[in-house]
Amino acid sequence: MMLGLPKCCMTAGRRTQILATKNIPDHVPDSAVFDFDIYGDERLGDNLHESYESLHADAPDIFYTPRNGGHWMVTRFDHIA
């Protein structure tokens, strides 16, 4: 958490911090940016289901991550099917 806000909520300072090392396109709203590395995020452990439960608790259902070149993530089946 940052300043009492959920991790998914970006403040101008947090966006600036991520922008310092990552490229976030201008059309991506701050509320959709979530710093997640699918290959090395601390939430991902040996139990896949528990790991993604943790991600669901922390991140928006659909978000943009600047990691690994930047990409969108959809974490809920209902948004895909």
C-alpha cells in the first residue's frame, strides 16, 4: 500500500517513479497501471492458484504493466471469454 491507497491506484509521484525506469504510453490511464513482472514478481510462488489469488487482491482485473517491454494483463476469465 502507498499513502493508504491500494497498490493499483497510481499517484503522480508513483507514475513518475515507474516512468523513470519504464515506458508507459500516454494513452494508458494511471488507474490502469500496475507494476507486475510475470517472470519474477514476489507474489508468484510454488502454488499457482494462491499466487494469482494474491494478484487478484492487489491488482485491477485488467491492467497495464510496464515490465517486459510493457503489456496488458487480463486476470479474470469473465473478461476473456
